[in-house]
Amino acid sequence: MMKTLLFLTLFLCQTTLANASNKPAARWSVNACSVTIDCGDNALLIATVSAAERRYTLTWSTGQRAPVIKVAHSGRYTVTLKDSKGMIRARDTVVITLQNPVEASIKVRRSPSGDTLVAYPQYKYLPIYKYRWYRNDTLLRVSSPVYPRPVSGVYKVEVTGLMGCRDISAPLVYQKPDALTVDFSYTQGGCSGEELAFLPIVNTTDSIISYQWNFGDQQTSTVRDPVHQFIEGTYTVSLAVTTLGGLTDTVSRQVTIPPVPRWEVSIKQTPNACGDAVTLQVITSPEVDIIEWNGLPGPASITVDKSGKYTAFVYDSCFQFRGAAEVDVTVTPAFYAEIRRIPGVEGPDTLVAAVAGGEAFPTGIPPAGYFFTWYRYGAVVSAPEPWITPAVAGDYKVLIETPAGCSSLSGGYYYSPANAFRLGNLPPQNEPGATLSGVSIQAYPNPSSGQVYLKFDKPLDKQVTVQVLDMQGRIRYVRTTQQQLQLLDLSGSLPGQYFVRITGDGMQRILPLIIQ
């Protein structure tokens, strides 16, 4: 059938060429056709010409000048028709695809039991191909498409089809892989007994293309020498190694991580002579440098001045938790400083330092060994006497230092002179800036659990200052506002009697308040 088609194509092309050569045509034209030969890996390209004169030239894109040429490559071919003067009269193009029906190749099929060389193409239903194997250009006694357990060498295979077409594969250099054995070792990595460094032990001359570690805790690695962090327990660690030759071997071993021993931890308390501070010392065996106090890093010894619960967490040099201790600390200062007011009879008032629960220090005679520092709005205004006179309005604190070296800083004490504005002492209605005049103020709920609303029955023209004072005159809360309804958050205040003082533009209102 193939030969018949070839002869028919040649006959049609040559007939057209012969007809075109008998006599000159009225117009110029060229027609290119092709026919594959030699099992389809070569082709004949034929140009048929219709010319207006007998002398002309045919030129193919290959450079050949003949009506029939032979090509051995697929591609696009163009033929050009020129007259006797070299002018181009016509062109035509033909595209051909050449493919040998038999394209021989060899592939290596890897297997732990031994490699196999496989020849292609194959037809599994009928034996339409014949095979001839060569090693180092020597013909082998193998006619099968499968060549099992080959030795090292350069292989080629010749495949012949049913129609007699044949092809020889490209050379395949085959290197028989050596046997593969796999094991591994491990050592403690870093300073932690829970961190292991693994090292593969592989016996092969082939190149290794992959390491696959499985640590038995749903964690894996493809690194050659991995370092892995475990927790205490027993794990099955496995390693699979694959070589370039396709060999794979796997080894598994059990690894046991012992529990991290806990250390005995205790805390020693040492109050100072004044009782206003306690030194806490962590005691462990062995001694450690990594300690957390209530979750924050710190030294082995700290000094605290507030009562409460203190917890020390101890870690080793690998930052592994080794133990903890907890202690309740009660800080009891030797005394608490406070400020008292001595009203002046005909002169100014005097502020005097005192010890809570005791008598005030005498005025006019400084006590021996004591030192007093007075602050107004945080700035030092007087020292070292226990009194300050004349007192001017402001927020005061006093620091009392005893001969034994103990000290106490009082809470804030807001002093308002006797001639200051009092309840109802409001400017006349027509004075400028009298924004509190005629304004009704209410604090509710009263008594309250700590959330208090301050309500003005009219909008405020300017900001006012709101202060909450305890029974000793100490300011416990302060803020400014211009809101007609203002929330005062006193939830941190102790239950008791308080006063709410509202001042603004030289005026003052005071409301009683009870915190339950």
C-alpha cells in the first residue's frame, strides 16, 4: 500500500511537470508537493512549473536547484521560480513532518532485586518488533525487549518493525549499583537531654539522592544530619535512604527520652529592720542563673515592698523548667506617715507631720534624729522640720525618716485655707465666668459600690475640676470635665465616707459620698 501511494504521487507530480514542459504557458506558476520515503524518515520534494518561456530557474530554500530534491528533516520548504532574467515569478511552500515508525530507546527499570533494561517501542498483543542488543558494540544473545540484571557497560538496541523499518537507540551508559546498607547513630545535642543529633551510616558507592527521617512523633526531616527536640517518652525513629541507582533501604530504632528531673526549690524571706521591705532569696541545688519572679526574669535575690504572693520559676542553662516555689509575703512598715492640719487662731494654718494612730510631731521643736521632707504637687517645698507654716492651698505629701533609717511617705493631703470658697459661697449672678452659679449638681447612686455619676442640670460653659477626698483630706481621685453627665470610676476605693469637690472659675461645691 505504501509503495503504491509513493508511485501514484510521483506519477502525478511528474505528469504535471511533463505537461508544463511541452509548451510555454500564458502565466507563471509553481506547485510544490512531497512524498515520504525510506520508512518515513526521508521525503522527496517535487516542484511542478507552469512557465511563459522555456528558460527558467527553480531554487529551494535548501539552496538546491532541481525540480526534485530529497530531504531528511521535518520543516518548512519553499521553492522559488525565476525567469531567464532572474526575476521572481512564483513561489510555493510545503510543510513536511518526518517520523520513523520505529524510534528505538532504552530505559532502566530500578528494583531492589536488580535492575532491568527495557527496549521501546513494544506491542504487547503481537510480536511485530525484533530486537538486537549491543553492549560495548558487541552483539548480545538477547532478542527480548527486556534485558534483566545487566552488567556495567554502554548499551544500544536495534529495533526492526514488521515492514522492515528499523532504528538504533542512543547509547545508554549503565553503571550497576552496589549493595546498600543503612544505619544511624545519635548523640545528645546542645545541653538538653531531650535534643538529639542524628548521623546516618550508609554503605554504598552510589550517590545518595534522599534521606527521609521519621522521628515517631509525627515530625519528619529530609536533612542529612538533623537535630530534633523530643519530650520524654519512647519513640521509633526510622531512616530511609534512596540512591541515584534507585536502591532504597530503611532502618528503625527505638529511642527513649527520660523525664527531666525536678530540683528542690525554696524561697527564704528576710524582712528589713523597718519592716517595709522583704528580701526574697531563691535556694536551689545546684545553683541556677535563670529565674523568673511571677513570670518576669530576675536575679536569685529580690527585695519587695508590697504584700502578696510571689512565685519563683527555676530553669537550667538549656531553659528547661526544673522547679518552682511560692511564698506569701506580708510587708508591715514600722509606721505610716500622715499630715494633719492645725487651724490658726488669728494667724495662718499649720500643716504638721504625724504617725498614723499616734500623736502629731510637736511644732516649734524639731525632734532629734528625725528628718522631714515636704512636697507640694511633687516638688520639695520645705525641710527638715515636721511642720510647714504658713500653709498655702495645694496637694501635700511628707516623708518622715527616723533615726533608725526607716521612712514613710504619706498619702496626698489637699489643703484649702480657711478663707477659701465654701459651700454656697458663690459669686454674684452677674459676675463674668460664674459658670457654677445656679447649677444644681447631683452624685448618684449614693451610697455607691464605686461607679458614681456626676450630673449637672445645665450645660457647663468651661471645664471644672472634680476631686474625691477621704475623711483625712487626702485626694483619692481627680479629673477635669465639661460633660453634663460624667462617670467617676471609684471601684478601687475602700468603703467609707468621702467628699466630692467640684471647683471652677474660683467657685467650689462639695457633695458627701458613701462608698460601700
